[in-house]
Amino acid sequence: MLDVRKVREQFPILHQEVNGAPLVYLDNAATSQKPLQVTEALEDYYRRYNSNVHRGVHTLSNVATDAYEGARDKVQSFINAGKREEIVFTRGTTTAINTVAASFGRANVQEGDEIVLTPMEHHSNLIPWQQLAKATGAVLKYIPLQPDGTVSVESARSTISERTKIVTMVHVSNVFGTMNPVKEVAQIAHENGAVMVVDGAQSTPHKKVDVQDLNCDFFAFSAHKMCGPTGIGVLYGKKRLLEDMEPFEFGGEMIDEVGLYDATWKEVPYKFEGGTPIIAGAIGLNAAIDFLNEIGLDDIKTHEQQLAKYAMDELASYDDIEVYGPPADERAGIVTFNIHDVHPHDTATVLDTKGVAIRAGHHCARPLMNWLDVAATARASFYLYNTEEDVDAFVDALVTTKEYFGDVYAE
Ligand code: PMP
């Protein structure tokens, strides 16, 4: 079982007051906090062996190269990729998906082909496909959601056809916390000759991911949501697919031969890592993976689900609070809700005065807000360092919010 008290010792940022109250950080789906293990690894790199990688003959450069490439090995085993060349470092999930849409998409999608996705996609896994469809004349097709906001394998099956070239889906929704059946959908995609692209931004930080078991073709995630630094993420791609793709960015580091009028590329993954790579980011990500592995992703997942269930049970006693999405045992630690007649921005603002940090808005998922028929929602998202006391403070602050706005409307 997860020892939250011990975990919290790794996060000095949590031990502060915000607006006169102890900080309760429930905006983890936006970005997580970073443990000392990660900030110290970053500091160690900058203090002891900061250097550019791959080209150096000198000692510091070799140490930095080993650390950077060691991070690739760590990521490979973390998501159980078959080969280290299948791990491409990117700026984050967004860049990883854009790379697939631009590079694989432009080469393989033609007019009349279909790209299948869901209405619950984050804009990062929606707009790149819209742009690809516009550029190629392909058609976007949406798998309809079930009334509780989940994706059924049967609806996926009836949406995907032999015209489908790409199927893409968020692994865990950043709004509902729903865990989508990506493994089953990947199989349907393959039966129809399509590739499966998975947005793993919200799954990788919270549960064990095995890309070979999912049998997806591409998988994207960001370090900053899993205790790592901002500015680095990963594109996993099956080697034969990456090999056939053109680079997305051109410049130093990614070339083999260069003449005045032409150039050739390095092998994968390096042809996708143009320019000085995200060295510190990779070192920080490596430390974050060590941190999560030492605690254990199964325990992390159980802990967050318990907190989400506790929060949902508490919220269920208020008729004027609506929670969106499936029951707690079918979701990750994300609770999206609205208080009737209170704008979620007002809810988040009042909570902030009590030291409780949550998110309000459309969560970069406008089509899903339309599906819910709301302009915006409030969202509390949990991580390994949150406690039941955090949930109590959150619920107390919500009650204050309700009372405050109840009085305002009564006047
Ligand atoms: N997909 C999902 C489901 C997300 O929650 C996010 C981040 N909010 C992204 C993609 C984009 O991640 P990033 O901004 O790190 O590129």
C-alpha cells in the first residue's frame, strides 16, 4: 500500500499555505508536481555534467550522452516497447501526435479515406487530424459515445470500415477519467488495415502501460503529468512504421549526409530528433520513472481510484452538484462536475481562496462540452500525494461555494 506521508516528503511544494490555507493541489491532470528525486536529477545534470550530446569527444559530453540514451532505455522498459529505437523524444504529447499526423498521415492518407476518432478527444488529438483531413480530403468519422460518456467496442466496430486508415483515441479521458478499450479497438483497426494511435497523456502517469500488449502502432505521452519536467514527451512508434516515415523537423542532429542541394537522414529514432535534444528533460523523465516504479503504478492507480470514489460518494449527497462520466470504479482519479447555477470559474475561484487548486473551463475538449451541453465544467484530479484530508478540504470548500452563491442568488 502506498505510504502517502512518505510520498509527500518528496514534494516540498505541497507544504505551503496558499491564501492562508494549506495548499490542496487537485489540478494534476493539467500538470503534476515534481518530487525532489526529479529536481535533484535536473540540478545534478546542470551542476555536474551539462554538455551537448552525441557529437562530443570530451568526457562531459559522453556522460550526458549516456544519461540521455539511458533515459531512452528507461522509457522503453517503462512502456514495454520491443525496441529502444521505437522511443522518440518529443516536446510532449502534442508534438508526438502532430508528428504522426503530419508525417505518417500525409504519406498514407488520401482523399476519401477515413480517420476515426471520438468526440472526447483533447484538442491535441483532434486538431492535427482535422488539419490532415483538410489537407488530404479525408473524412473524419466519430465513434458515438454511450450515454455515460464511455466508448463501446461495438460502436467502434460499426464506425471503423475498410476505408479507415487511422483510428485514434484517448487512453484515459482528461475530462471523465474514463479508461477506453484501446486494445480491443486496435484489433478492429488492424482487421481493417488501419493503424491505431493512442493519446496516453492521462494514462501513462497513473497505470501500467504495455504498448506491445495494447498492440497500438503509435502511443504518445508527456513527462510533466507524471512527475517529470515540462518540455519533454515521448512518441512510441512501431519501428517499421517509423522507418518508413519522413522526419517532421529538419536541421542538425537528424542528418546523415548533407550536400548543397540534398541531404539524407539518420536512422530512427534520431531522424525525428532534429536540433539539440531535450537533454535535461530526458534526465528528469528518467528520474520520474524511477520514482513512480519505486512506489509502484498499481498502488498509485488504486490510491487515486479510492480518492475519486471517496470524493464522488461525498458529492453524491448534494443534489445540486452534478458529476459527469462513469462510476468511480470505471475511471481514473478525475472528477468533473458542476454546481447548479454556479459558473465553474466562480467555483474554482472560491476554492482557490481556501487553498484548493482545481481546474475550470473546457479542458481543451470543446466537442465533449458540446456533447454534455455545458459551456464548461470544474475538475478535480488526484495523484499519488493526495489524501482523504485533501478531499475533505475540497468538499468543505464546495459547500462554502454553494452557500455563498445560494445567498447571492437569494438576494
Ligand atoms: N491529451 C490529453 C488527454 C491531455 O490531457 C493533454 C494535456 N492536458 C494532452 C493531450 C496534451 O499534452 P501536452 O500539452 O503535454 O502536449
